[in-house]
Amino acid sequence: MNKSRRHAARHGTAAALLLALVPVPAAGQTIQELQRQIDELKAQIKTLTEAQRAAAIPAAPAPAAISPPSVVASAPVPEPQRVATMPQPPSSRTPWYERLKLRGYTQIRYNGLLDSADAPGPNGSRLRSVHDASINDDGGFLLRRVRLVLQGDVTDRLQLYFQHDFGAAVNNQSSSERRENFGQLRDVYVDWFLDPERRLRLRFGQSKVPFGWENLQSSSNRLTLDRSDAINSGVPGERDVGINAYFTPAPVQAIWDRLAKNKQKLFGNYGAFGVALYNGQGTNRTERNGVLMKVAMATWPFALDGLGPLFRGQVLELGGSAMFNRFRPELRSGGVSPIDYGDDRVAFHAILYPQPFGIQTEWTAGVGPQYDGQTGIVRSRRLGGGYVQLMADIGRTPVGRAIPYVRWQRYRGGWKANVDAPRMETDEWELGSEIQLVEALELTIAYARMERREADARRIGRATGDLIRTQLQFTY
């Protein structure tokens, strides 16, 4: 009872008067009657308290009968909408551990050689691939990629990207014996966004060269096990040190956002238009001639919904790229060539995204350094090739989401990243499927029929072989 009176006293004179009206309980009253009076008193105090609070809030002025025209004229103009895949970055005052994120992925491979035939002669080509060191007579498991990425916003307009690969290899450690799983820098750059919508950016550092659609696509996202020889021959390793400018119009970003929502395998946002300058010697290699490599790229997705019900939801992306460079390959006689070789190429791409069926193709042509077996010297010679790939997204299966594919590729030209820029001759079929067992675990199984000239200037002819190829990828 005393507690109830202390509580009521805090609400002023009105509560005190109310307490005074409550009769003092007689000795004959039961405990139940006392409890009932206490409950009634509490309810009355609560009603009085709410009435006092309501009286303390000033009443809002009544709205005018007719809104003046100036209200409409002074309505604030909405801020421009940001690109959908570029959410509002965290404030620079946000702690660093909330602005930066650490992620990565690992790929484990095993190739089963069904049969193979080397080219005739003691120097005949063996069945080898420039993309997979485990394609050989000994085989075995291979950690193809072990990537770790640190990425995030340093400020509202500056974004950091740092990627290291712990699956690289080095040679000449002991009688030319190869050593696996060394750390190697892949990417380190910052993006400086020149507009609040993040459609226009400048990129500084070591990053992917915008030549070829498949080259820009992350290996964690690519459907096939390896990139094609023809497209990748322009930029083996896909990266160089330089400066880029990328621009993405809002209509293009809207289509890419729609494709990403449908879990399509995009090439990554490198802009619908890009121009760049690089050293031109390749990934983690010293510049040798002072001549910068010039690169330009353009790509545009077209929504085909207007063509009728058959094309509803379909997207066709078309584009091309060009590079102009002077390259100095390494020589078996020692060091790097003192001669600049013309390394100029163009490429085009077309992708009909699989919804559920799709097709993807890229082709390139140009000139590049190439070893001439007849004269025994490196020359700048013509090159060309590409691939055609069919795929289908059949959705969920009892073992996970499945995306089967078939690809044919062809290439004739030099491989400038190897000693003496050897000539390659590739004809290859690959039939396989990616199976997403769970969200962070993917299994790819493929059959490949290969006819390849080994990327070694001392080898001649072409080797053939049939392989069962497997890869398990887990992301984190």
C-alpha cells in the first residue's frame, strides 16, 4: 500500500487527491478486498498519468484548407540512384574491420589419362597444357588455385582489392625440379570512383587486362576448367601493372543486376567500356622496353524480351577488345630478347546467357612473337583462333544445381609467356558439367579430347589424348 502511495505522489496533486478519497480499510476487511482496492487504485493512477502526458504534447496545427502552390514547387529533388550492385559504402568513420572483407577459394584437380600418343620422333610433342601442370604422364592431385582476397572501401570513393595465390609454382630450385604452392601476387589495386553513382572509375595497380571476355571472368566463376588458348595467349596470366578507366551506364548495370539475381555467370564488373595502359610484359614481369601496351574494350548486353514470348528473359551480350603492344620474350640462350616484337590483336565475343540454354563464343586474330622452327629465331607472325561453347542451366538435381556444357576450341600462334615464344597448335573438345553440391562447394567433371602441340620450341608435331578431368572447388 505504501509503495502504491509513493508511486502516485510523483504524479502531482491530482494523484494525492485521488489517494485521499480511498477509504481506510476496516479491520474486518479481507485480504481479497484490500487487493481489489489496490488494483483499482493502480488502474486509476495509470489513466491519470496517460492523460497528463497527452496534455503535455502540443497539438499539431490544423492543415490549411488548400495547399499553396509553392509547396509543390519547393519539393526536394530526389538524389540520383546508385548503381544497384554498388551499395552505399560504409562511412570512413566505420571501423576498418567492418569496411574490409576477407574471402577466397581453393581448387583441387585430378586428371585421369585414358590414352595418349606423343608425336613421332625423339623431339615429338608430349600431351601438355599451358593451363594445367598435372596433365602429364605422372598426373596426381594438383592445387590449381589457392586464392585469398582482401577487399573493401577505404573511403566513400576509394576501394581496395588485394589478391594473393598460394598455388603458384617455381622452377630451377634443384636441377630444374619444379616446386609447388608458393605465394604469388595476383592483384593489388585501388578503384577511385569519380561520381557518387560509382559508374565511372579509375583503377591503379596490378589488375586484369580488359582483353577478352573470358580472360576477365574469375576462375571461381568460369564454367569450363581452363581458359581457351587463343584468347588467353594475348595476356597469359591475365594481369599487368597499369592504369584503367571503366564506365558502366545505368541501363547496362540494370541488365547485369538482373542476370546476377538469376545466378548467371558474369564476367565481373569491368565496365561496359574500358581503356587502359600497361607495362605490357605480363604478370609479375619487369618492364623491358618503355613502350606501354594500349588496350580498349566495349561490351553491351541486350535484353531480348521485346522479340516475343520465346525470348522472354533472354539476354545477348556482344562486344570486342583490342590491344597494341611491343613485347620482348625470354630466350633459351639467356635473358630477355633485345628486340621488340609486334604484339597487336583484336577479339570479339558473343554470349547468349543460358536461360536455360545458351551459347558463348570468342575469336581473336592478329600478330605476335612466335618461334620459327625453320630459321631458329623468333619473329612476329600471324595468329588466330577461338572457341564455341554450348551450355544449359538445368537447375536443381538430386545432387545439386547442374550446368552441363560442351566446348570446341582452336588456336594457331605463339605462346609469348614461354621461353622463345613457341608455336602452339590446338584442337580440343571438352564435354562436362559443373555441379554445385552446396552453395560453397562445386564439382566439375569433364571428358576432353586433345590434339596439342607442346608449348616448347624444341618440340615438333602434335600429341593426342583422351582424359577424364575433375575439379573440386570450395569457397570461403
